[in-house]
Amino acid sequence: MSDNAITDTLQPDGFVGIVEDWSADKQAFQVPWGKAMMWIFLLSDTFIFSCFLTSYMNVRMSTTVPWPNPSEVFALTILGNHIPLVLIAIMTFILISSSGTMAMAVNFGYRKNRKATALLMVATALFGASFVGMQAFEWTKLIVEEGVRPWGNPMGAAQFGSCFFMITGFHGLHVSAGVIYLSIITFKVNRGDYDRSNNYEAVEIAGLYWHFVDLVWVFIFAFFYLW
Amino acid sequence: MAYVALADRGQILSHPHSFITKYIWSQDHKVIAIQYGITAISVGVVALVLSAMMRLQLGFPDTFSLIAPDEYYQFVTMHGMIMVIYLLTALFLGGFGNYLIPLMIGARDMVFPYLNMLSYWVYLLSVIILMASFFVVGGPTGAGWTLYPPQAILFGTPGAEWGILLMLISLAVFIVAFTMGGLNYVTTVLQARTRGMTLMRMPLSVWGIFTATVLGLLAFPALLVSAIMMTLDRLLGTSFFMPAIVSMGEQTNYGGGSPVLFQHLFWFFGHPEVYIVALPAFGIVSDLLSTHARKNIFGYRMMVWAIILIGGLSFIVWAHHMYVSGMNPYFGFFFATTTLIIAVPTAIKVYNWVLTLWRGNIHLRVPMLFAIGFIFTFVHGGLTGIFLGNVVVDLPLSDTYFVVAHFHMVMGVSPILVVFGAIYHWYPKITGRMFNETMGKFHFWLTFLGTYSIYLPMHYLGFLGVPRRYYAYEGIEFIPESALQLNSGITIAALFVAVVQILFFVNMIWSLFYGKKAEGNPWGATTLEWQTPQTPPIHGNWGDELPEVHRWAYDYSVPGEAIDFIPQNVPANDNPEAHRT
């Protein structure tokens, strides 16, 4: 941390700093290349999800049949009470909590606390896995009980099911890939790889991906479930 | 957490020893580049043969009966898709990008060589999937390279059984491959430059490839999403792009989708794609002109900003491909305006190329001939683009041979001329041998004049209203007999140009074994790739020390210097005329 204080005073702030970074030799960003690469990948991935969500809005407007009411479709009856969107609320809460544990793991990584980092990453991966599990439950319920199919559903526009399975499926794949990714990094943290190299940046890079997947979920939640 | 830049780190290289790790599962960017290049050119030859078959049908409909109408559509589709994506995109970014980026910016390799290797093998997989569609039931898709729904996935369109699926899957796999490579190219340019190599000292080739890769990373997602959605429409019966429709006399189960949505997604990818192909060509041609005219590129900074501006603008012009698709007319006004604005930075580039030549010490070697040829074909294709960018002019010309002539001039012939020029230019560095100059000159003149005699008459056919994508034109009243004769002439020219390419392949292969040994820097070029200790460069590119850059890439014919070029890694001297950046 003390290193930071010294270099910070040497680097000019604000716009001048940006210009100096970009007109310098060697590198444009003062970060490891792995981190730069992850940011660029996430930018590209943002365009994928933007295209999905824009397409969803487009077909929602172009379809000739009324759109089903998401609050009704995604309601659960628990102990006799009909609660709209309850499962999604829990899933969203879990995913956002996992972002919190991930951020703490990154913090402990920079303090070179191997054990706490590994434990927090395990917690993050478990949150992620439970999210995917609940999504599987949600899909099953929609398919088996409500009769929603990608090509049609009893409640209204066929595009409702098409968009739902495509977008949440694509996001679910991202979460599943993230859980595998986190597990690999956790394994390496626990084995002490990053203590030997004295460099926990891999944890932060995995964290970037994980926060991105969370952020995308917020948009899916807002545009698909709340609209 | 003080972070050490890549250029300042002592790197221990482990050199591969076995044949397999050296040449097949290689992580060396130069080997990967050659693998990309050979695969892309091979698949390009397939597309060339397809176009020859189509031309035979169009030129001599009664003499030859090589292909049926169904096959004509399939060949049109495969020719277009292969040429645009599997040849040009892969060759410029996977081929030249891989070879040139690390050498030109003074790096030992890409930042993530393993991912780079994976990128090639996944690309090869996408090519194999695409080629497989020639051998499945129903053959490859005949939907046209734009794959517009609803017809692309409805039965009755050739290849609706398997061809369209293999096409969509192949595209998705290609995008995965491109993303792996593209992340490497962008990160390498941004983070792995050598000491002294600022962004504004990079050769324009790197600028062009870098910007094109950024465009690719932001544009290919739209194609990926549309490919996924169309695959779902075809396989699961969803209706993203499919309205309620009667097919072959029966009501289908589709309903409520939007075919125009596909066109928006496709062209949001498709227009930047034009510049993914054009920007590397712009960059490379700038370096060829400057080197062989022994003169610094005119307006370097302007050239860089023009590349960036063209890249940015290319994302807000896509709907000029859709003037006849039934959009709101006000959209046409907006997209026509942005389209015509692109002409400004493009024109700046053309003027700067010409001004680079002006009073230069021009050496008409083979690469230079191709570079100058490019200026002609590009101006030509660019000007017809201004016609088509205007809504009122586009409406009568759309879907005629004028459009075919336009895009073949601007993104077919022009980039291919640069590809040839670039291969001749870097051939001595890549192989360590010189090519045959005379054969190269024959190749240029026959190709250049030949392509003009193909595409110039097509503009005229377009003005006559001859529609594109037709299998035969007999019995259409408004098409005069003379137009059909012109078609025969075009076919003869096209076959001639196709056969002439044998000269290129013979030259490349013959010179590989019998060519004169090349020196390290035969053209007297300033950029770093010509300053490597070995030719061809070995694994790791540089010796123990990375080169240090002291000047921009264009110190040619500096007044007061004994030789007419100063390489970028020569330390600064007192000459005030030199190393301007």
C-alpha cells in the first residue's frame, strides 16, 4: 500500500494523466495485461448482452399478441400466500451478495491472506452455484407447470418464452462458466500459487468477470422481470 | 503494487524443440500467422472457383449447364461469405495482424500465445464446418450471404435442411476464434510495446489492424446474437425473425417476429465488417507507399485520426443497407447523412496517399504497383459508394449490378490488391527469399487490368437495371441483347483473372525454394520488423535485448543524412529534420 502512495504522487491526475498514459510508450494502462484483456473482453460481452436485450425489446413491440404479465408468471405460492417475483428477488439478492463476497476476496488477496481469500471465493462460487440451481428450478416450474415453451405458451406472445429461455439461458451459462473459473482460481489460491509469485492479480481479474455477470443480471432483471 | 511493464521485464523464453510444437501446435505468432494465411487463402481459392462457375453460367447460359438454379444461389452465398469473413477478415487480422503486430511494436510475441494458438485451431474448425455444408443433404445454404429471414430458413430455399444450420454454427465458431485472437491483438498493441514505442510512433499498419480489431470485437457480437436467434428459429421453432407466413401453401407455426430486426442486427455487424477489411488495408498501403516512394507518409497524425474516425462512424451508418427494407423514411435521411460524412476522413486518406507519392523517389517494385493500383480501385469504388449512400439514387440502383460492381471494387478488389502487395512486400522477411520480380509484375498488370474489365462494365449493367442474383436473363424484355453479350465479355475477363492467379502461386512456391536469398532489409524500410537480428525472425523475434525506439516510423529521405532511411531503433542525432513524431 505504501508503494501506491509514492507512485500516486508521481502520476498526474485527471485528464492530463489520461493523456500522458496514452501518449507514453510501453503501455496505455498502468495495469497488468491480463486485467486489460479482461476489461476488453467484458466490453465485447457487453455488446452481446445489449444485442440480446435490444432484440428482446424489439420483438416485444413487434409481436401481435399481448405480452404475459411477468409478475403473474413468476409468482410462487408459499404457505398459501401468492407472492409475485419472490424467487427472482431471492436469486437477485444471492447474486448481489456473491459480488460482495467476491469484493472481499479481492481485498484479502491484496493483503496476501491466503485462507480468507480462498474461503470467500468458495462462498462466492457456492452463491453462484445456488443461483444456477434456482434458475434450474425456475425453468422446470415454467416448463412443467406453466407449459411455457420456447415456441409458445398459454399466457400470450410466443416471444415471451423464446426471449426468456434464450437470455436467461445465455446468462446462466455465463454464471456456470464463472463458477468453474472461480473454482480453478480458488484451487490455485489454496495451493499457494499466488503466494509464491507474490501476486494475487488473478483473483482480481476473476472478480472483474464475476461483477460483470452480476451487473448484466441487474439489467436482465429490470428489463425482463420488472417491465 | 508497483507494476512493471512488459517491455521492462526480463523474459526467459523457452524455445520449442520438437517439430510438432514448432510448426503445428505452435504458439509463435509468426507460425500462427502463416497457418492463418494459408488456411484463409486456400478457402479463398474455393470461393474463386465458385465465382468462376457462376460467371460461366451468366456469360454462356446456353453453352454450359454446369450448375442448376439452386446451385447458383448456393454458390452466390458461399462465395460472398467465404470471401468477406473466412478469407479477408481472417487474412488481415489473423494473418497480417499476427505476423506484424509483435514485430512492428517490438514485442517478443502476443501477450497470451496459448490463446493465440487456440484462436487458429478454432478458426480452422469453423472453416471445416463451413466446408462440410457442401457434403450434407441439400447442400450449403442458398440464402444469399446476408442470410435474410424469413426465406433463409424456410424450406424451398436451397440448403434449408442442413446448410443454413452449418453456416450459422460456423459463424458462431468463427466469432469465438476471432474473439480469442482479437483480445490478443488489442491487448498486445496497448500493453506490450517496447521502450520508446508510443502510440503515435506506431506504423500505420498497426493502427489499421488495431482499430479494425476493436471494430470486430464490438461488431461481431451482433452477428453472434443474430446467428443464435436464427438457429433457435430454425431448430426450436421460435419466432424472433419470423412473421406469420404461408410456406408452400401451408400456414407455418411462426408468428409475430420481426424480419427487419435481423437486418438491423446483421448490418450493425455488416457495415463495420466493411471497415474491418478496409482499415488494415488502409494501414498497410500507407506503409507500402511510404517505403517504396522513399518519402514520409503525408500527414501521419491526420491518417491516424482518420482511421479512428472512420472506425467510430462505421457503427452509425448500418441502415444505409436497408433503404428498400421499409424503414421509416426519416431514418434514411439520418443514415444517408452519416454515410456521406464518412467520405470526409476517407477522402483525407486518399489525398494523403497521393501527396505521399508527390515528388517522391518512386520505385515501381511489385508491392508499390499493387499499392498504387489500390488507390485507383479504391477511389473508384468509394465514389460509387457516394451514389449508393444517397437514398434517392440508391432506390433505383439497389439490387442491380451497380451494387455488385460497387462492393466488389471497394471491398473485393481493393483489399485483395493490398493483400497481394503486402505478401510481396513482406515475403523476403517471412521466407528469407526474394520473389521473382518479372512474374510479380505480370501478375499485377494482368490482375489490375483484368479486374477493371470485369467490374467497369457491371456499372453499366446496373444502370440498365439488370438485377443481381438472377440465374439467367433470357426473355426479360427490358434487358437488351447487348447486355447479355456484355455478360459474356465479363465472364471471359473473370476467367482470365482467375487463371492469372496461378502466376502468384507459382511465384510464391518457386521462390520459396529457388528464390535469391533475401537480406534483412531489402526495401530499406524503417519499421522494426526489418531490423530483426535474423531473417526470417526466430522464436522470440529479438536477441537478448528488445529494440529501443527513438523516432517515428517514417524517417525516409531525411535531408542531411547519408542514406535515405533511418530505422526506428537508431538513436537520435542532431539532425533537426529527423525523428519528428
